[in-house]
Amino acid sequence: MNAALLNLADLHPVLALQDGGNVLLHRWQFGFNLIYHYLYPQLTMGLIFLIFVLETLYLRRRDEVFKKAANFWTKLFAPAFVIGAVTGIPLEFGFGTNWAVFSTVSGGVIGQTVALEGVFAFFVESAFLGLYLYGGEAFGERVRWFSSFMIFLGSWASGYFILTVNSWMQNPIGYKRLPNGNLAIEHLWKLFLNPWLFHQYIHVIGGTIVVGSFAMAGVGAFYLLSKRDIEYGRLFVTTGVIFGLVASIWMIYPSGDMESQAVAEHQPAKLAAMEGVFETQKGAPLTIIGQPNAQEMKIDNPIELPKVLSFLSYRSFESKITGLAGIPRDQWPPVAWTYYSYHIMVGLGTIFAGIMVLAALMLWRRRLFDSRKMLWILMLLTPFPFLTNTFGWITTEVGRQPWIIYGVMRTAQGASFNVNSGNVYFTIAGLAGIFFLLSVLYVLVVLKEVHAGPEPVSEEDEAGLGEEVEDIL
């Protein structure tokens, strides 16, 4: 690992710099932009899947209620999509403004996938969203359905291409070094079929469905608690709980399990920081609750499950887990950030699965719509999947430190060294102001649309919708 780093530094004079500039500020700006930006794609990628489901039900059953329900959620999807696209633009520029050396060295590898992500995000999704919004009625229901499918396909393809970049940074393969020290693609399909990409992609997609499902169930619960738009409320709760149950379990197994095994195999320092393992040991316990104490190299006040971490990581209760003490300290990630972010993510994800199992059981027994306590829980849980996804990304990115390309380039080497701290502070302040304004506008739009509710249904449609919900159950 160190040999690869030193060799690259020798080949590329810029990388021999001790520090790439204001590294911490560059990380804060990019991270702040990324966290805010991702609040919207995690919602839209989940919602567009559910909208496509509603459109498919409409096409198959010819019930106008499904179409009206899809129209309602599109009003919440469209502004989120626009804000997500707008806030993603500074991230694209950030590769050049904040991470110029990284972009110079790795551009020959990741440039194509970043461009493809832009093509799908800004062209395919945008074009078919326009057709879906303004041409669906003119061109007929099949074109409307196809447009929703293409938005769904473009959204998930966009996520695939951007995760191709991230998975390569986590597990760099399929590249070669040029004489000038830069990197270039050697095997394009290795980049697109990176083993790390498979489990990361299905885990991220599962997280977006959790967000969309909880949002739909939460709005449906609000309508039922408010005793308005009752049939829509039942439809939204039913759809949200069914897909939320599947996605919540999916996040634990198999996708979450696959992620953990890959980290154990390829990034032992990240695993040790995530789980608070300081000493290398066989039969390592899984820490449920505890506080990492990096100074004394231990977990304070631990509640542990003996040998479970070894089994989850390597399918053997006696397998060895490498502790942080066995890894050079300059290769440690920030332990507290990684540990707490990971445990918040896992804790909330486990709670989600438990609540959805209970809600699905009550739905199956025809008791959910009348249970105000469970409806309150579903409504109040709406924002928490956003937090879970955010902490998941913090775990992924902070846990990779100090590498920007794992084992190849350190983060400090990839930063822009000609951008002074004043420039970064000014940009962070500007982004914060713009993001605050966008947040206020989106919240106002959501409150307005939720208050207005879906398009009223006729008595005939309402009776038909009740039968549809019964059929689903």
C-alpha cells in the first residue's frame, strides 16, 4: 500500500507536496455540498420507483385513482428533482475547484462515468420528465407510462454511474499508470463491473426505496389521522408499508451484509473504526452500545454480543478481526466519526425494519388504518430515513480516510493547493445561503401540496379504490 503511494508520488511531482492546501476546508465544503445534495436524490430515486408502480397499476387496472395518486406524488417529486440537479452542479465543479490534483491524476479513469452520469441526470431524466408532465395527456396513457419508466430508468442509471466513480475510489481496479504519473482506464468493463459496485449500488438503491416508502406511508398516515382523503391515505399507507418492509429488510440482508463483508476483506481499518475494535483478536464481539476511547484503545461501557462480529465478517465465530492497534496510525480513519455514524445508521435501520414488520402485520390483520398510535409512528418517522442514508454516506466516506483513492492516493495529496482558505470560506457561506433558500422553498411547496391533497375522487372511484386496497391486502 505504501509502496504504491510512494511510487505515484515519485512519478507525479505535484503529489510530492506535503499538503495539498486547506485539505480540511476542502473536505468540509465538498462534504457539506454532498450531504445537502443527496437529501433530494435519495427521495426522488425512491419516489420515482413508487410513481412508476402507481402508473403500472393505472395502466393495468384502468382506475383513474392510481393516475391521480401518481399526479400528486409527481408534484412532490418534480421540485425535488430540480433542486437535486441544481445542487449537483457545484459538486461536478468541486472536482476541479477543490480537488484539482485528484482530478488531474484520476480524470482518465473517472471522467467518462462522471460525464455519463450527467447525460442521464440532465438529459434522459429531464427530457422524459417534461414529456411526462406536459405530454402525457396529449400522447396517451402508454406514452405516459413509458415516460415514467424512462425517468425511473434514467434516475437509477444515473446513480449507477456516479457510484461507479465512488466504488473505484473505494476499490481501485482496471487502471494503469501513465509515464507522467496520471492514471488511465485499462479495462473499461472492470470499472463498470467492479465487485465493490454491485453491493454498494443495491444497498444505496434499497436506501432510496426506504426513504420514498416512508415518505408515502407518512403522508398517508397524516391523511388518515386528519380524517381526510381517507381512501388515498389507505392507498399511500398500504403502498409505503409493503415496499418499506421489503426495502428495510433488504438493507439488513443481503445488501448490508454484503457491504460489511466487503469492508472486512478490503478495508480493515474502516471495519475496525466502525465496530470500535482496537486490539486484533479472534472471536471478536459485536458492540451494540459503547463509546470508543482512542486514547486508551478500548470501548467504554460496552454492551457486546460475543464472537458475533467475527461470524458476520467471515462466517466463522473464531475468525480474526484486525484491530486498529495492528494498523499504522497514519492510516486510521477518524474513529469517533466513523463509529458513531455507523452505529446510528445500523440502529435506525434496525428500528425501521422492526416497525415495518409490525405495521405489515397490522395491515394484514386489517387493524393498521384504525391504529392511531402506529399511524403517528409512521408519520413521525418520515424524516429519519434521510438521516440514516446521510450517516451511511458519512460512514462510507469518512471511513475511507486518509485515502481519496484507497491505497493509491491520500486525500491530502488530491486537494487543490492554489485555493486559499478565504475562497473556501466564501464558497461555503454562499452555498449555505443558497441551500437555506432552496430548503425553505421546497418545504413550502411540500406543505402546500400535502395540504391541498390529491385530486378528489368520485364516489365510483372511491368505491373502486377501496376494492383495490382490499385486493392488495
